[in-house]
Amino acid sequence: MLMPAPYTDEHDSYIANFEKSGLAKIIGIGREVEGKHKNGSTFPMELAVGATRGGGNHAFVGIIRDVSERRRAEAANDQLRQVQKMDAIGQLTGGIAHDFNNLLAVIIGNLDLMAEDVGSDDETLEFLNPCIDAALRGSELTKQLLAFGRKQSLLPKVISINDLVTRFTTLANRVLGEQIEIVEELGSDLWAVFADPGQIEDALLNLSLNARDAMPNGGKITFRTRNATLDEHDVSVDAELPPGDYVMLEIEDTGLGMAAEVVDRAFEPFFTTKEIGSGMGLSMVYGFVKQSAGHVMIDSALGAGTSVKIYLPREVNTEDGLADAVSASSSSVRLDRRTVLVVEDNPNVLTLTAAMVQSLGYEVVTAVDGDAARELLLATPDIDLLLTDVMLPGRTNGPDLAQFAMTTHPNIKVLFNSGYAEQSIYERGLLKRGVNLIAKPFRKQQLAAKIEEVLLQETASR
């Protein structure tokens, strides 16, 4: 009565075998089996059975302890440990990526200047161009690490997930091949979310390619969306996800599936089961979703396919957090002979940045920290642009310096740069959204375009 199949069918044989042979196959302490409630539902139970003989007969005593709460607590602890591990890895990779960006800024910038100097010297360019390509690949890697570390630059908007999925699936056949059947099961009246549409499209692509690779002989990928209200008892809620309203995006395949130990490590950077690949695809999805205050989970088993569910918070206020776009003037005003104050505490980056700006036709003055820059601003009336790192040593950081510069030079324009990504800077309260910012490492062409964009902005738009 207290045991579900197959235990109930075997119970009598266990008892009979014990009475005949004395072998206690189920007699003992601490066995964990499935128990059955009166309503037919099952639960994990700890079973201890003892036997005694009296009057020529055996008497059996069974002690049952419901261990459902213990199992749930163990699962929660395992989940918390996983979250803490991923958070620690994220902090490590994000810090490495920031420092590596400063190194790459010097390498890429100097290589660009060298390439300009050698001109059409094909023999030199033959050696120089592979160096530039390798440095740019290093820059891409730092972006991927920043994505996992939740420190990448995001451009969130109020968007419809259904629209994104439909747009993606119309093009997916070209990427996934004719052997893959694509199915849409999109929820009606889906809530809006505030997220970066480009990152969602990248996530759809990464997950779809993983699904295709798991189905070498073809199969089906289902894109599913629905509204989801999660409470504190919901199994989908992890230690970092508060209860509330979410939009769920699921990508499900009929592929080979993954073993439990692979699922546990699937989001770790550089972990991959493929012979070719960086192992950064799923980790970037994980970082983007977490940075967007969401949750991502994998449900998979060998031979049973894989389901990846992404939960993104519902956006209620469609105006919240939207930055006004600053349109560049169509003016053909000449931008040369403008003076740019470059402020950077890393001497190598300062020398390089100054050289790049000067090669673009601007007059350049430099300072190694905010205090020195303040003195230059007081002594130099004709400064048109302040190009400063966000983080500076001493009493004056980049934002403080910008405020001082706009006080002494009312028409000055400001362009920040940083090895940290925009999202990290915003979250730390260093800058407000909508300011002019270029991330390190940047190439000369990128810097030129950004400086021109900032100088052409109307003063009132700052």
C-alpha cells in the first residue's frame, strides 16, 4: 500500500525470501526508495525495516521518513553552488578582459599606425596584416569574455520576442539546412521585454547551430514562447532570479541530448564537446541573459534531445531606460585644426591615442590624470574636445573632469573611453546612459568616426 510499482509487486517475494533464507535484502537502515501517498502521488522516502520473532512468527517494523524537503534543500544547495561558481568565473574573466583590452589597445593602435607608414610595401604588409588579424581576434575574445562576465555593452530596447523569432526563422533554413524542420509555437498576447535585440538574435543563432550539430541525420527544432509568472516555489527560479512576470523563450531539439555532467558545465567558458569550437557560444548566452536580469536553464538527457529555456523580465514601462538617439549633423564643417585634450593614466595608451588623434589632423594636448587635465583646461582656452578615460587616478575621475571642463569651456564636447564595457560602467554609477563612449581597444578608423560624430553634435544635445 505504501509502495509504488515495482516495489509493491516485489514486496511479498522479499518477505517470503527472508522467512525462508534469513537473507535481509530489504531489511536494514537507511534505504532510500519511492513511497506512495494515498492519492497515488510518489515521494522520496528513507526506509528502515526491522524484524523480530515471537510465538513462532516474524514481526516486522517499518519506519518511513519523508525526505522530500531534504532533497529539495540539497538541490537548492547544488544550484546555489553552481551560481556561485559561475559568478566567480564571471568576475575573473571580466577582470582579465578589462586588463587585456588595455594591452590590445596599444597593440592594435600601433599596428594600424605602422600599416599606414609602410604604405604599399607589400612585403612588410605580408607580415603586418596577420598580426593585426590576430590582435583583432584577441579583441573578439575579450568581448566574449565580457559577455560571459556580464560586463559587455548592451543596447536594450522594448521589443517583441515573437517578432524576433519570426524574423529569425524566416532566414534560419539557409543556415540550418533542409534536413532540419523548424516549428514555431508562439504564445499569444506575449508581453514585451527590455533587452538587446542583437544579443537575442545571437542567442537564437548559437542555440540553433548547437541543435543542428546534435542532429547529424536531421531532426526538428521548435521555437516556443509564452508568458510565465514565477513565484518563490517555482522550480525555475534560481538564487539570482526574483519572482515575477517573465517572457519564456524556448529552443527545443530532437537531437542526441547531453549527459548530466555535460549539462552541469555547458555554460562554462571554453568548455566544449566539439572537436572544433571555442566553447564560448553558450557562455555568451548565459552572460547576456544574466546581465539582462533573466535566467537560462538546460533540460537534456542522452537520446532525449535538449531544451534551453530563457526567461527575460516583462517590461511594463515602455519608456523606461530608453536613451534618446543623437543624430549627427549633416554639416560639412571642417574638423581639422580642432584641439583635443587626451587624458589617460596608462603611458603607452596615452602615447598611442595622442598619435592617432594627431594623425587625424587635430591639435593634441595630453594629461596623465584628472588633476593635470584641470590645470591644462584653466591654462588653455581653445580646447574643443575632451577625450578621457572613465577611470583616472587621483582626486578627479573622468566624469568629474568632464563636469569641470564644461564649466570652464561651455562649448566643449566630451568623449569617454574605457576598457570596461558600457553596461559595467552604468551599473557602477560612473556614467549616465546616452553619453559618448568608445570602448577599448579601438582602431584608428573607429576613433576617427567617433570623434567626428561627437564634434558634429549640437551643443544642446550633450
